[in-house]
Amino acid sequence: MLTQVTAGEFFTDATHWLVGKPLRVLAMFVIALVVRWFTHRAIDRFVRSAEDGILPQRLSKISVRGVSLGDALSLDDPGTTRRVQRAQTLGSLLKSIASGVIFAILFVTILAEVGVNIAPILASAGILGVALGFGAQSLVKDFLAGIFMIFEDQFGVGDSIDLATVSGTVEAVTLRVTRLRDVNGTVWYIRNGEILRVGNQSQNWARTVLDIPVVPSTDLVKVRAVLQEVAHDLWLDEDFTGVVLEEPEVWGVQELTSEAMTVRLTLKTAPLSQWRVAREMRERVKARFEHEGIALAPAPAP
């Protein structure tokens, strides 16, 4: 009788191990794959909406001289390229994190199902995490800073930025470092954790600010009228449609000394176009001043 009971228990246990547990493990694995699939689908949807953005829809309702700003900012626009790249980078990061968390939970759950005591594993993981936290503080700091910079869209590839210590055009943004090329062609690698402040000169729109020095005896009313007319001609120029976004403004006298009277002129431009507009305006102002007989003030002595 004892032999029969023992044989029955052995058969039951064997069936449980050979059939029940593998089926449960397989079910866990399938559930993990399904959860991962739904999570990635949700992330893909989030990435698509982030790529589209809301700025083009708003700009499409604004027209400048009959041209929609939404149409003027094409897919080749640096702002659109930056937004798409940021969304794809963020999506890839979120997918990696989601997959890692899901499969880590699956691994621990499977170990618990097959009878392995997971308490030491969890304790070891906690100790390892603390050790890594102390040993790689700067690396963790760089990664966290990179995640927030990408998520907040502080800057992206193609942006012209000022980091206080160095300025230039962004060539690459990763989770650990940012690659920047300055005006002299030097490439700088800056750890994200060391970036304390960022001045972005090419996000959404920019402004050209020109200070025109003339001799103090010049008729100010005439100077303002000439500058406004030159700027208005540039505003109407078809080559600058979608580049100059608003009617230019002459703000007036910015500085007054015994040697010069400085008049400020501003133009709101598309991102990364402020320098092109500034160069064009300087050429036109010089030519028009020579025609009108308006003398520029001499440069101050060094």
C-alpha cells in the first residue's frame, strides 16, 4: 500500500514538473511578450505624435504674404529634423528600458516558479546597484542628464548653441556626450552631466539685431526712415519669404555718445537664418547710406 501511495505521489510530482511548470513558464513568457508588444506599440504611437509636433499645425493657421508658415517650414527644416530625431531617440530609449524591465521581472518570476529562492538574488541586485551607484556616479549623472535633455528638447542636431565655455553647431547628441563643432571647425565633446546651462540660438525662431552707428549730427528721423525702408524691402523680397517672419522694426537710439549715435534695427527670422539676414541687411544699409549721404560713425579706437 505504501509503495502504491509513494508511486502515486511520485507520478503526480513528475507530472507537475514535466507538464505543469513548463506550461506555466511558457504562459509567463507569452504574457511577457504580449506586454512587451503592447508597450512598444504605445511607445511607437507616442513617437509618431512627437514627430508630428504641434508647432506646424499652429503655424499652418498663420500666413505671411499669402504663404503658410506651416508650408514654409518643410520636412527639411532643421527644427523638424531635430524634433523627429529627438522623438526617435526617445522612443528607442523607452523601448530598451521597457524591454529590460519586462524581461527582468520575467526572469525573477520564472526562478520563483521553479523553486529557486530569489531573496538572495534580490539582495545581491540591491548591493550591486548601490556599488554601481557609488562607482559610476559621473556616468549615471551623464545618462540622466542626457535623458532629460532629449526629453525636454533643450537642443538637437543642427542647433546652434552656447554652453558658456564653448559655442557652435551640434553634430550629435547621445545619452552620455554631446558633440559640438565651433566656428573654427574644432570638434568639442561635452559630457552631458557637465552641461549646466544652454543658450539655444535656433529653436522655433530667431532675431537679427543690428546696431547701426552714425555720427551724432545725422538727422535721426531720416536715419529711422531709411532703415525702415531698407528692412521693409527685404521683408517683401521673394528670396526671403519664410525667412523674415515679421515686419522689421526700428527700435530707435540704443546708445548715444559724443562720437556716435547707435540706432537699433531688429528682424524676426526663421531658425538659423539670423546671420544670413544680418549680412544681407548690412550690405543693403551700407549701399543705401552711401546713396543718401548718411555717414557711419568711425569705429572706436581699440
